[in-house]
Amino acid sequence: MIIQIVKFQSDLGREEVLKVARERASMFRAISGLLQKYYVQPEKPGHYAGVYIWDSVESLREFRASELAATIPQAYHVAEPPEIEVYEVVFTLREDEVGLI
């Protein structure tokens, strides 16, 4: 399992960011290998992040090469290049309760 965190600053307000996320949710639900995506906001105004849970690094690579991935900066009016971190999950505390629906 792979966790990808994409942090970005948006020129949109919070409600506009949520509207875009809701409008695009069905496209993300259709992605093969994407087990879950969390939309989060740190305490810093105008900053957001997407936390993706992937079944494999191959699924992540396929997504990165997709048209949907390419449209993220424009859809969210990203102010500067996002910060992207990728982690391999090596252990889970609760394997049956990780929220991977």
C-alpha cells in the first residue's frame, strides 16, 4: 500500500475548494487502485492537501500520467507547484479498520 500526500496553496476560498472536490469526486472514485482519498486542510489559511491511499506504486504511476492528474492545478487554482510526498506503508495498527472502503 502506498500513501501519497499532495500539499498545495489555492487562490480559491474554502467553499470553492470543497465545491470543486465534490464535483470531481466521481472521477476519483472511478480510478483503479485508488483505495481512498482524504481531502484535508491544515491550519494555514488557503492551504489544502489530498491524502491518497493506493493499492500499489503502479496505480500511483498510472494516475500521475493521467489527464485527471494533469487537471488538478487548474481545477484548484494552485498558486505554486504542489509539494508531493510518497510513502510505502510498512505496518498498520488496525488492518481491518484503515478506512479503505
